[in-house]
Amino acid sequence: MSARSPLSSPPTSPLARVLVRLRTTSPYAVDAAVAGLVLFAVSLQWLFPDEGDDPLSWRGWLLGAATAVPLVWRRAAPFATACAVSVATPVQALYHAPPPDLMYGGFVVLYTLAALARPWQRRVMLAGWLVGVAATISHKEDAEPFEYAFQLLSIVCAYALGSLARTQRAYTAELEDRARRLERERTADTARATAQERARIARDMHDILAHAVSLMVVQAEAGPVVVRSDPARAEAAFDAIATTGRDAMTQLRRILGVLKQEERESGPWRLPQPGLAALPGLVRRVGESTGLAVELRVTGDPRPLPPDTEVAAYRIVQEALTNTVKHAYASCATVGLDWAEDEVTLTVTDDGRGPAAPGGAGEGGHGLIGIRERAAACGGGAVTGAGPDGGFRVLVRLPVAAGRRAALG
């Protein structure tokens, strides 16, 4: 089940919902509303003329409107809009009919430039406004010192708010980009894990079916030969076929139970996968079912292995014996486990035809490829080819360090 990303969760507070609605609204509609608010603010002196004694004229109102109307294009052309407002504002202040109470348009364009414009545009416009406001106030009659501080501080605050908005937008964009990258990586990891699991299940099914079918074929071919001359031996052959088939069905149920993600806690499909402890039983079944003389030799001090390595070792021996039964025409085989300090070496040798014979055990196929893949997946390696005394040999080295650390821990 996929979790919803925090960046995609819907806002809960009313203010957050309003901000999201504003972001999704047409930029021109929002900017036109901002321009209308600024125009309303600069028109207050005409709406309430009795509140002050400043002179009023229609030219003064047009100059005030000139500081508001260009804001409609403040995001489409921020620098051009700032230039237009930067010209109209000092002209209105010098015309003085009426003088502007506050530079509403100037605050908006400075905020917009700090948030959207290029670095050189931001720096030029901020410096121009600081110098221009100071020069304009100096031409005003009876200018108080606090007016310099108030107007200059207002300009710096508007610019700082725009810079904060730019930083926040960049931070949000970085978070969203990181979330998208993480989602892509998670999807890729899931796909890789799925492919690896499918390959593992395919190897398991191949090993189980190939081993079981090979043993059943050997018994099925031997049964009719002795059914009249040695009924007891024929009956044993058919019993071996049944036993091998039941064992294969049990192991297939385990795999299919994983595929179907069964919720039941009991049943043969929930039994653990076979490991090295099951090798004596495997060797015995192969010998009894095929008449092949199979010997298991263990040297060194056995130690616990990780579960995946245990299963891989069992399947490798199983597949090697299957190849011996199917292709080698051997009379005996030896399975060797040599425990060293950092690795265990699995060796399966036989006295059969060897890799040089047509159809021999060394010919390419899914079995030998699966052996190499299993060994590589556990951090080991596999070598297949002619044995030192003829026949065919499978030699696999698997690391045991992880298993030893797990046992010590």
C-alpha cells in the first residue's frame, strides 16, 4: 500500500486553503486584484477629502493611478513594471497634489522583484529606490528625520519579504523535486526487487521440477523392465515415483504460497525452505531412487549460515545431482562440504561422461546458469567443468562470515 506524500496532502487550515486557491488562480486575475487594491489605497485621499488639507487635482490622481495600474503585469514583466512605478512614484511626490501617504505600488514592485527578478535587476532597483526615496524626502518641506527612517525601512522590509518568498519557493521546489526523485527511486527499487524475486522463484521451480522429474523418469524407465522378473523392485520404483512427486508438490506449495501471500499460519506451504541440514536426506533419496551411489563428505567445523545461503547451497547440490542423473550416465557421485574460516566449499563430482561428451553435463542450460546465479546472489562464485579424475565437477564457494556474525550476535 503506497503512502501519500506529505507534499501532496491537502491543506487543512483555512489560510492554507486560501493560499493554495490563490496559487491555482490565473496570475493575471490575482495581479489585477492587487492593482485594484493599490488603486483603492492611493484614492483614499479623494474618497475622504475632509480628512486632510493636502491639495487635490485630477492630475495627481492620474499619477497615483500610474503607480497602481502597471501592477497588472508585475509577474509577466516584473522589471518593466518596476521601472514604470519607479518613474510615477517620485513624479507624484514632487507634484504634491496630493503627496503620496505611502508608496503602496513601490512596496509591491520591490516585493515582486525580490521574489521573481534576476539578481542584477533586484540590486539595481533596490539601490535606486533607496537613493530616490532619500532624495525625494529631502525636497519635501518640513521633512522630519523619522520619515527617512520609516520610508527606507519600509522599502527594506518589502524587499526582505520578497527575498523570503523566493527562498521559500526554492526550498519548496527542492522538496518537491526530492520527493519525485525518491518516488522514482522507490519505484525502481520495487521493480528490481520484483524482478529478483521472480528470478529466484523461477530458479526454485526449475530446480524442484527438474530434480523431481529426472528421478521420476529414471524410476519410470526402470519399472517396466523389472515388473515381471522382480515385482518387488518394480513396486519400490513406483513408490519412489510417488514419494518424489509428493515431495515436489510440497515444495511447490511453499513457493506458490509465497506468491499468493497466504495468510494462514499452518500447512506445508508455510514450512521452512530446505537447507544444509536436509542434504543427507537429499543424497539418500537420489541414491535410493536412481541406483546412483552418492556419498556425502563433510570436513571442517560446520557453522550457521544466513537463511538465503542455506537454501542456495541445498538447491545448488540438488541441481548438480539432477544434472548428474540426467546427463552424466554416472555410476557414483560425491557431494563434499569443506568448511573453512570464511567460506564453505560445495563440490559435486561424478564419474560420468564429463563436459566433452555430446549431451553431457557440461552443456549450457538453465541448471548451470541457475547454480552460478545462486552463488553470485550470496556473494560467492561457481566453477563447472571436468573433474580432476574425469567426469564432471561443480565447485561452489559461499561466504560464511555473515552467518558467523549472526550466530555470535
